[in-house]
Amino acid sequence: MKKFLSMLMVASIFSLVACGPSEEEAAANQAAAEEAVNEMFEGLEEEMEATEEVAEEAATEGEEATEEATTEGEEAAEEAEEVPAEEAAH
């Protein structure tokens, strides 16, 4: 009976190993997984580049707005200086 059970266990172990993927299938699965990872990284790089471009545009717009505000502030200050000078002359 022990011999029969041992043979049955050995047969079941071989059948479990035989159910796994072959070397070719494992290599194909590995290649597909690597390709999927590469695609994800490429997508992430594209998103990062797009985000950097948006950030650069926002920074440029912010600098332009700051320059405009500074220019408007200077113009307002000049006008304020001119008004009292004219009133003092009258």
C-alpha cells in the first residue's frame, strides 16, 4: 500500500508540474510583461513632459502678469505724482 501511495504522490507531482507553462510560453509571457511595462513608462514620460510644458506656460503667464501689474503700478504712481504738481501750479 505504501508503494502505491508513493507512486500516486509522484504521479500527482508530475501532473502538477506538467500543468505549468512551457519555457516558450513563460518567455512569451515575460516579453509581454516587459512590453507592457515599457508602454506604461513611455506613457508616464509623455504625461510628465506635458505637465512640465503646462507648468512652464503657467510660469510664463505669471511673469507676464507680474510685469503688467508692475507697469500699471508704475503708470499709476506717475499719474499720481503729476496730479499734485499740476494742482500746486494753479
